[in-house]
Amino acid sequence: MADENDNERIDENQRPDKMFTLKKWNAVAMWSWDVECDTCAICRVQVMDACLRCQAESKKDSYGKQDCVVVWGECNHSFHYCCMSLWVKQNNRCPLCQQEWSIQRMGK
Amino acid sequence: MITLSQRLKRKNDSDSGIVNRAPIRDRLLVKEAQEMSQLLPASCSVQYHNENDLSKFTLVVQPTEGYWEGGSFKFDINVTEEYNMVPPLVKCATKLWHPNISENGEVCLSLLRRHSVDGMGWSPIRRLNDVVWGLHALFTDLLNFEDPLNVEAADQFRYSKEDFKSKVTEYVLSYARE
Ligand SMILES: [Zn+2]
Ligand SMILES: [Zn+2]
Ligand SMILES: [Zn+2]
């Protein structure tokens, strides 16, 4: 990966906020933006609402809300259980902090 | 020009009554495609293959500095149905001489790695915008001679930057003119 000094070569046309983002990405490899702590970073729906998948699949009147629970990891990051159970099949790490994923608690 | 909202509306019309096989991808794409177009780097443009399908498009990168300046490089991007659990599939459709892109168009960008042991690969918190900026940065910030896909190009750079530069230019003139 390019080091910090290479940022001097960034195109002047690039927006300042993106320069920051790119620089940060090079520096820490992982970042996120406008991800609020109560939003599932995987499907980008509030964790208290049903996840994007449940919203798409359920009948219009129920929205599957009662089945779609929230899961908290040991790292304190929270996601929809539906979203996280799909992701851990790919990679058993928290998508936000990259720590090994283990469940701290589940609920609403 | 067709706006995203028009595109979306037509899509909904054509989809009515049909079970959508990739509801999550398509819902994410509506937001992500819009975000991508708003934050597109000045040297990039996006061409959709079909106005009703946000999942297949070509990103054109025209570097304004560096070795590949003056070239026009096309990346075919396919957002598969499993998105965002897996990264989009990316292939470089323009032949070029680059340490991180093979002559066959395979692209080596950590973000696009489906399975990652080092925490640098794909994560569902990433968005199309990140993919675009990553590909764009392959010509500047993320250009990497240390872990090359095209080993010959990286070796050449090590022995003679002039030779490397002229081969890059030769390829740009042969394959990457607009
Ligand atoms: Zn979710
Ligand atoms: Zn759910
Ligand atoms: Zn975490």
C-alpha cells in the first residue's frame, strides 16, 4: 500500500472530504462514514427496524419485525442477526472493527 | 439522460408480479449508485449497459497525472446477486501495462478480495463508491510495485523506470486511446 507521503500526489480536483477518506483508508485500512451506532452497517437500516432482507421478503402487513432481532458482538458493535449470520459464513470477523466475531447478546 | 429515479420507477413497473431474485442487492444499489454518481472522482465516468439494470456498468478512468496520464481505461463492473456479502466482480477491459492489473484484465485490489485473512478484503460496510475510488487510486495512491500481479512489469520498473515508462506509454497509445 502507498504510504502517507503519496497523498501529496492526489489530484487537486478531488474533493477535500474524499482526500481525508482515502488517506484514512491507507492509514488504518478500515473505516466507515455516516454509519451511526444504531444503524446496521451491513444493510444500512436501523437495527430496531426489520433488516432489508426481512422487509423485502415479508408480507406487507407484518414486516417480519418480531423475528428480526439485533445481535451485539463482544466488540459492542450491533447488527441485525439476519445480516450478521450471512456475513459470518463469509468471514467470521466484525465488518466494522475486524475483530473475531463472537456474540455478546441478542435481543431487541 | 435518464435519472436514477426514472430508472427505478421503470424497474418497479417491469418487476411487478415477478419475484425478484436479488432484492437486497437491488435495494442497496438504488442508494449506492446514486451516492457513487455524486462522489465520482473528476477523472472517472460511469456507463450503464442497460438503463434498467444498475448492477452492470463500466467505469472509465482517465488519469490526469502519473504514468498512465492520457489513457482511457475501462473497468467492467458486475454487482452479483450475493452483493453485499461479496464484492462486485471487476475486470479491466482495456489492455495496459500495470503492476497490479494483468494483461488479461484481472485486477489486484485488496478491497475486491472475497476471502480475506488479513482484514483488508471485502466487507459489507463497503460501497460501490469505495470500489470506484479504489480502482481510481490504482493509478496513483494504491499503485503498488511490492506485491505485483504483473510481476514482469514490477521487475521492469525495478531495473529501469525509463523502460517501464516507455512500455506503459506504448500500451496507452496502442490500446487506451479514447
Ligand atoms: Zn442489517
Ligand atoms: Zn432480518
Ligand atoms: Zn466490531
